[in-house]
Amino acid sequence: MQFKYVVGQEEVKKVLRHSVNAERISHAQLFNGFPGSGNLATALAYAQYIMCSNRTESDSCGICSSCIKTSKYIHPDLHFIFPVNTTKSVTKNPTSEAFMGDFREALKDNPYMEYSDWMKFLGINNKQAYINKNDCEAIIDSLELKAYESPFKVMIIWLPEKMHHAAAPKILKILEEPTDNTVFLLVSEEPQLLLPTILSRLQTVTFAKVQPEAIVEYLKVQDECKIFSEEELYIAARLSGGSVSRTKQIILLKNTEYQNDLIMWMRMCYGIHKDGNASKILLWAEKIHRQNQDQQKFFVEYCLNIFRQCIYINYKTAQLQMLTSNEKSIFERFAPSINSANIVKITELFESCHYHIVRNGNIKMLFFDLSFKLAKLIREKEEVA
């Protein structure tokens, strides 16, 4: 991957290029960024830049033997360690090496991959993945060898915070006594979970939120996103909080009729005491139950966003609104039901629901209960000062 394909992060890229051109590459660096910020994509581009045999001041050449191998993640001097667990194909002693083919394929599809994307790719959403001590021993073994083709050996450790407690001391030892011409890139989303002794040995590179405009430019040329308008992409980018992968998830999942689901649900909640509506809500909860966990989470997040937008509509703060023209025309009629009397309680309800979805709660019961509580709250009147 080349720097030019990394979305935003211009200051970070500038610093990294300078470190290579000035021959001042730190042997151990922490790429600290929230999910979707591009810290993994930048680590891949940085590794390619370091190894390129014909790099310019701004980027790797992209066509030399080293670049071709690195872009396919098969360069013999590029190593990866990442969280794993047992699957149907790997039933015991999981290691990064056992899943290397899967990891390369996942990276080719999405260099902005998040932990949840990787779990879904492996089909182990009901498990936690981790970096075990066998992987850390493999790091030591692979880096004791001399570089094959490049002046440097690069080890990318993705999500080091998922490292098993028994594995951490092994990483610490090699960070204290690195082999010659070895570069460690620890790509983390939660560096506070790393041991302080490991953090103290790393040079931190912090990734900022990606600007919405940069995300829109990146996504609008991708085939699966071409059906969306720039307005829809821009709003999704703002809602994502500066995450490339999250923007893509939001825009694609919004295409699963979340708007219609929310409108239908609100109508049932308004008439919840009418004959037959309770059974309709139960059927609706079963429909949500059949969706995958990501769809369930994003539906809750979509609802929360719409409720917040209703507050902005009520107070006529157009500059804060993040709704498409179509959404605004629909939810303006619903907005008075969300007000200062209930918005805090509604937010707490939906955040609690989101929490239990992530922890594999009973989805039908969660949404059935949420419906009755929401039905009561949307009848609360606006507070009068």
C-alpha cells in the first residue's frame, strides 16, 4: 500500500516520510488511533516505504519487486502478528501463522479493517481473539534471522492490547534488546490496556480523526458506494466521528431500510395499547433478532442519531443537523415527541440496549422491553421553564 491511498492523516505521513529520508527510523513505534482512523493502513504504507528500493521523498514507487511483494503482504521481511482463536478449520493451538492467508485476504479487501470485521471474517463473533505466547515466541524466532531482501525487517503487531498476559513479557524482552535493522509497528486502538513497561519503550504516533471531506472523496469512487449521493456520504462521515470503516458501515447499513423500520416501530409504540399491537411488536423484535449483530448495533445507533437530530429540529439549530433532505422531511413530524423531558432517559435506554447487544443479550426480549419503555417516554410532555 502506498501513502497516497491512505485517507487523510497528512501530518502523520509527513513525519513518517521524514523519519525514513533522514535515516532516523525508530525501532519500536506505537500507531495509536481509534477504529477506522487509518493507523493500520498507514502502518502498511510505512512498511512499504521503508522497504522500497526506489522510493521518492513522498512515497514508495509501487512497481519495484519489494513494493509488489509488500502490497500483497508476502514480502519475506514483512511479518504480522494479530489476534486469533480457534475456528472450524483451526481447532487447536491457533497462531497468526495458521491464519496468515485469511489475514492477507482480509487486508486486501479492507486495509481499514476493525477488530469486529476480523472476527466476522473468521466467523467467530461469539469468541474473543487474542495474541498468545506462541505468537510472541514466533516473533523472536523470525526476527533472529537476517533480512532476506530488504535492509529492514518490519514486524506489524495489530491490536497488541489483545495480547495474553503470559505473552507480554516476551514482547517486552525483544523491545528491550531488538535485533539489528528491525522495526516494530504496534497498531493499537486502546493503548491504555498495554503494560506501562511496554508503552515506555515505544515512540507514539497519534492519529487524528479523518476529515469528512477526505472520507467522501475516498468512498464515492468505490463501486458499492456509488449509489449514494455526496450528501449521504458526507452525513455518514460526520456521524462516524472521523472513521473511514465506520462511515462505510453506516452508509451501507442505512441501505437496509433502517428509516422504514424506525418509522414502523414508532407507529407501533404510539399505538401500543391498541388490540394486536403487542403481538406486532413481538414479531418486529423477532425480525431484529434475525439480523446480524452489526445490523442490530447500527440500528440502535441510527435511532439514537435520529432522536438527537429531533432535538436540533425542535430548537431550530440547522447548523447541527445531520439529516438528508428526505430524512428531515419525514422526522420533522416526529420531532415534537423527543424533547427535554425524555431525551436523557431515551438515550440511556438505547445505550443500555447497545451494551447488551454487544454482550450477546437476548435480542427479542431486549427490543420487546425497549418498545414498551419507549412508548411510555414519547408521551412525556416538553418541560416548561
